[in-house]
Amino acid sequence: MIHRRTEEQIEAMARAGDVHARCLKMLGSKVRPGVTTAELDEAAEKFILSQGAIPTFKGYRGFPASICASPNSLVVHGIPGPYELEKGDILSIDVGVTLDGWIADGAATFPVSEIDPETERLLEVTHDALRVGAAQMIPGNRVSDISHAVQTRVEAEGFSVIRSLVGHGIGQAMHEEPQIPNYGPPGRGAEIEVGMVFAIEPMVNAGGPGIVMDEDGWSVYSEDGSMATHFEYTVAATREGPRVLTPWDED
Ligand code: MG
């Protein structure tokens, strides 16, 4: 079953999303050479708790931290630790915020100082794929219209969508129905209705689409070692169209 939230519930999710967006912006401002991913995790946890919210990821299925911190060929679910960021790295930060029982989930990949032009393009294309995917969050569309928009944008630029990792419905649980793949033909799957809220999250490799799971049971790497990116919003379908509840990229 795909939940449909009331306007009041969407406002509650937007409040969680506001904490989320300010947290992710704050983390992005701290991304620089010499910073460790553990320091970013600590800053995230401190900020989220200071807002009266809960870091959703901490303890989720045993995950040990408040953010996922995934540098370079790490696609998602990197565990924060002693790794010091270096100039030319990229870092994907994924964070979840629970406020009054409602969850906001979102991610972005940040450049560490200057990065090479091809990696810069990878970041821009994945961010843009998120925007075009989210733009399909319109009542009357179908779930795979999102998938198709993401895939089309990414593959037109010669990059690869990861197929085995998907977006999801979100609300009072982090992962709800439906699953939202980042590939596929348009016009398939459930019809999007007013009040549905999805976490849309393109995960893209610069090289081939393959991934490998690390022996830590969490870290997912690109199989060919190429740079990997992850951008995510929590988005509601409203009568007025898509509403991004985690606007971390707005001023
Ligand atoms: Mg997610």
C-alpha cells in the first residue's frame, strides 16, 4: 500500500525536511581537505539533536552513525570514520532526520576543493537527474515516469544508473512502498496521487553500472572503481505539483 498523506502530515514532513536541509547545507559547508568523515558525522548528530530531532540512520538495522559518508568510488552507505578528505575527492553525504515521528531523507555529493572537469560533470548530471526525476512527481503520472526521466538524463551523458539500488516511499518509516528504480520505460507502476511522498535518489557511476558490497556489510562501491554520486530529495505530490520537502540546494 502506498500511503497518501494529509496536508497537515505533509507540513509535518516539511518541518523534518527543513531540519534536514539545514543539516545537509551545514555539512556541505564543512567539506574540505583534512576533515574526517567522523567529524562530519559528529557535526550532523549534534545539529539534529539541537533541533529536537533524531538522526534516523543511527541504529537503523544496526547502522552505527548519523550520516552515510561515501567518498569517491563508494556509492552509498559508507560508515564515517578516520578517512581524511583530500583535494580532488568527492563525498556523498546521506542523512535522515526524524521530527515528531516524521522522516526526511536526502543526499548530495560534494566536491572537495577542486575536482577534475569530468567528475564535475558527473555531479552536475546526477543533480540534474534528481531534478528531472522529481519534476515527474505529479498526480496522474506513474512511478516509472520518475525512473525513466532519471535514466534518460544520466545515459544521455554517457554515465551509468545503478540498477540494484532504488528510491522509496517515505513517511513514518524510512522505507515504504513503492520502490522507485532509476531506470525503466515510462508509464508503468502505481499512479502517483496527491499526498504521496517519495524519496527519489539517483545513484550514478561514471563508468559501468556494476556495484560491489564491501565485507563490512554496508559500503557499496562501483565495481570498476569509477567515481560514484548520489543525490536525493524527499518529494511530495501536491495539487500544485511536486514539492521538495528537503530543499538543501535552495538558498
Ligand atoms: Mg533514501
